[in-house]
Amino acid sequence: MKLIKIRRTTRLEKRYTSKMGRLHTNVTYIKKTLLNIIPLQTIHKYRETYYGKIKDCEECVLAK
């Protein structure tokens, strides 16, 4: 039985970009979890654009 697992979850978030304005997009989080219950660390988060490209969430400003 593994103690540390990698878990991927997707949720809808509000984002803001300077070119498109306010944007509702699906953001995928990749997290390390202990016993698949307790989250330890967020490894990476990314979103898919309207055109199907994958972008890092560091490019978007959360609130403006």
C-alpha cells in the first residue's frame, strides 16, 4: 500500500486575462496526497484554452 499518491482534480474557476477579460475556465490541479485524503503539496496547476492549448496558470491574474 502506497502512502503518498498523486491526485488530479479539475474545477471551474474565474480568471482574468488582459486580452480576453473575465474568463470562466476549468483548472486542473496535480497534488501529492497522504493516504489519498490529506493534501500535502500542489505540484502543478494548468488550464486548457478555448483553442485546446494547455497553459500554465501563472500567466493569469486571479483578481483585477
